[in-house]
Amino acid sequence: MKVVVFGASGQVGNALADVEPDHVDVAYVTRSSCDITDAEAVSEFINSLNPDYIINCAAYTAVDKAEEETELCYQVNRDAVQTIANCCKNGSSRRLIHISTDFVFDGKKSTPYMPDDLPNPLSVYGTSKLAGEQAIGSTIPDQTMIIRTAWVYYMNGGNFVNTMLRLMSDRDELSVVGDQRGAPTFARSLAEVIWRVIAEEKFTSGVYHWTDAGEISWYDFAVAIQEQGLGKGLLSKPILINPITTAEYPTAATRPAYSVLDCTSLELLANQKRTSWRDALGVMLKELSNQ
């Protein structure tokens, strides 16, 4: 079975490589090996390998910067996705697993978002990711699984966990937003369910959600990072962490106040129970401490 992974140098791409199953022939594609915004290069690459599955975890994810770099954001999050979708249509049996985001929602609910809830993004990033979903839906609806995720982190890359560890080492006090609620996702958790879908031939087209289990604020997450970081020797001393409001921490892009995702449909499809966010965080911090 042949698989192409776009966005191989990112967090999910690295996680996919770390838990790659046996008997799968995988081509991991980075920007240097194939520029995803170059439609001709992407088409040639896909057609030359003729994969059974394409996993697209490439994305423009600089949420605040996207408010200024709108064109580039759409090139990656919409246009490149359209190119990949075009390579899967016209009788091709290729299947696409595309990673999307909780930012397609406006955060006005107070209960977890279902996959069929109406999107209403608040930012350029969210709007561009929704446009990518729509490009797929209008081109190859029966050959695509869209998996929305949220608050992704891994050992590599810029993410909330690594940022908090660095700031907690450098400062005596931190302020963290406490009125935005969601669910973190250890990238390996997402990678494992993707490979399970492929390896066990559970692919079923549609829109799905996947995060680790639980519901917290960014402030709660920061407190847990400090607690576990101290316990695993990644931090030398505790610091004061203050909860603040979104209004007290203005950003260029508006973020949903509530973006917990209901993951039931993918849990049932893959027959895989989600790990609690706290346990998943512990796994990552243990691996960091062992490096």
C-alpha cells in the first residue's frame, strides 16, 4: 500500500513517521521536496507515485500572521488542497485524509461541536481552512475523510507546550488566557488513529473530529504543563501563573471562545478510545525528559 504524506516536517507529519505501521510504503513530502503551492509540481509528484492514500497535514498555521499574509494562507490552505483533490478525481481510486481545524467554528456553543455543525470561522486562518474543506467536498466527496483537530503539540515545532516550558524556565510569572476552552491534541494520538483507519481499511468518507479526551482552558493547560514539567525534571522551580481574559490579551486573529470537538463518530469508526489530554501530555513530557 502506497501513501503520500504532505507536510512531513510538521508536528503531525513527524508523528505519522514515528508510528508508521509495517507493510506501508510511505513517501514523506516536505516543502523542499515538493512545494505544495506549485500545482504542476504537486500533480507530477502524485501522479508519478500513484499512491493509494494521500494524507495532507500541510497547512499555513500562523493564525495571527494570516490576517496580513492572506494570499499565502489561501494558497496553502485552499488552493493546494484543491490541487490534491483534482489529482484524486476522474476515476482515480486514490483516497485523501485531510487535516482541518476547530477554527472553522465561531465558539458560540457551550457543548462539543459535532462534525455536521454549521461552520462560521472568525479568522482568515479559519476561513481558509474551511475553504479547503469545501474544495474537497465539491471535488471528491466520496474519496475524502476530513479530520478536524485542535491545540496540536508534539516534541518538535512551535506549540503551546514547548512555549510554556521555555517561558516557565525564563520567567518568574506568567499570564495565560483562561476563558478560551478546548481540548489539546498530542500529535501522536492523531497519527495513530489515521494509521488505524488506513491499516485496518476503515476509511469512510465524511467529516470527523479528533482530539485527546477532556475539556480545559489554556490556563488549565499551562498549570498542568508546569505540574508535570516539575515532576519530570524539565522545570527547576514553580512560577506564578495568572488566568486572564481574552480581552486582556488581544491578538490580530479572533479565536473561538469554545471549540471542544465531539469525536464520537471517529472513535466508533476506528474502534479506538481516546487518551485523556493529561495522560497524553505526560507521555510527551516524559519523552522530552529522556532526550
